[in-house]
Amino acid sequence: MGARRNARLASVALLGATLAAGFLAGMAWPGDGEPEAAAAGGREDRPGRDVRRLVIDEVGLAAEKRAEVEDVIQHYRSRKRVLDKELRDAYEPRQRTLVRQARDSIKSLLSAEQRMAYDSLLALRHSRRGGEGRKRGASDGRGGT
């Protein structure tokens, strides 16, 4: 039992050291996410992400030239959003088909009782993720098989 306790203590100590190192590294990380980066055309359009400066912000543009650059950036961002939607619209139905095929293959290996349990668990997971109303539900293939 002594060896088991020593191993447990060593694990806790290692976990604590890892957490401390991560905290210190986070504190030492260069802060390029200041609030003024958003005002300077940073990446404020992506919720949940930290604000980052664009490389163009470090060139030293005059206000009028910066406005022209911002127009170009906005133009290509909107084109990128359209492309992202096109790719998502092409990808998601194919992905759902693959997930459905995988689930059908798995169910073919299960007994009737196991299939009922499997279907019940999938339905529960689906309802927890928001059902069909969300863009990505249980049918998106992420851990739902």
C-alpha cells in the first residue's frame, strides 16, 4: 500500500507542478490582445476568441490608407464567409450520411436490446445538444456514434 500512496502523491505533485507551470507561462505570454487592437481593426468579429492585431496594423498606415485597407479586409472577409457557407453546405449532408451509415453498421452488430439502448442513448445525447434546431447536433458525427 505504501508504494500506491507514494505513486498517488507523486501524481498529485506532478499535476500541481504542471498547473503552476501553465499558469506562469500564461502570465509570461506576450499580450497582443489589448482592447485597442479591436479599435484598430483587430479580430473582434469572432466571439470567444481573443482580440489580435492584424499584421497591417504594424506597418504604420495613415488613417485614410488604413480605411482603404479595412475596406479590402471587409470585402475578402465577406467573400470568405460565403465560401465557408458553401463548403459547409456541401460537407454537412455528406458527413451526416457517413454518420448514419456508421450507426447503422454498428446497430447491425447489436442485439435487439442493445439496439434499443443505443437508440435511447443517441436520442438523449441529441436532445442535450439542442436537437435539430442547432447547426451542429448529435448527427454531426462528433462523438455521437
